[in-house]
Amino acid sequence: MKESILDVLLYLFEHYLTAEADLVQDRNQLISGPLSDDLGRAGFSAEEIKRAFDWLDALDQQRPAGGSAPVSLHSAVRVFHGRELEKLDRECIGFLMKLEQQAVLTPAQREIVVDRAMALDQDPLELDDLKWVVLMVLFNQPGSEAAYAWMETQIFEDDPESVH
């Protein structure tokens, strides 16, 4: 079975992160213990598990210091270039722009989303996968509870509301 980092992340997110587990701080204990066994039984390779935890570590490093709300950058035009355009199609870029324009994402959070999307091992990234990346980033950002809740409805509802 060919799994991706995103497959492992989605499994972790659905089964552990939403249960308020601190996967980043408990990484060494969890990766060599019951979580690793659980992920192995779910069909994930040790390499993919390691890469998923590395992805989570990088996300945690981008969390605002001291648990403060995310810093908002002033409005600026974001130009996507080169490798970003290969990974993120117009639909993905348009979605990110709408989220930012509607204050679901701050410019700083958008950059974290782009960084974490670029770290995934799939080209191109589909819009549904990008939505999961946005959800994981918002989950990791203090003060983003309302945006997280809205984004969660966009993923799980059959008829998501449009960004307005």
C-alpha cells in the first residue's frame, strides 16, 4: 500500500489530535510505544510515521510563542511562484485567497499553510487535501478556535457554506 504523509496525518488528526493529545511533546514516547503499534496495525510504514511526526514538529515550531494569538501581517499581495504553482493549482490558491480575504486565515497563517502544504509528498495537492492542511494549522494556532470550527464544517458538512 502506497501511503502518503497526509494519510498518516489524517489518521493521527482523526484519532489523536482532536482528543487533545499532545503528540509533539510526547513524540518520543508515542512513536516507540502504543501509537506506533496502532499506526503499524493501520498499515503505515515506519518511514511514513516518522515523516508525519517530522511534519507535525515543523508545524509546532511555527506556533506563536507563549500561546498568544497569531500575529497578523498587513495586507500584501501574495505571489505564488515556481514549485508552489506546481503543487497548488488555481482552485487551491483561490481558496487560500478567499480564506484570507474573509479573515479565516491571517497572512501569517496562510504562509504556514503554504509551508506545510509544500512539505507534503503529493503533487499536485487537491483542494480537499489543502482543506485538511488548513484545519490542522488552525488547530495548532492559539486564538483560532472560531476559524477552526468554521473550517471543520467545510470539511464535514455535505453542503459547505461558501466563504463570505
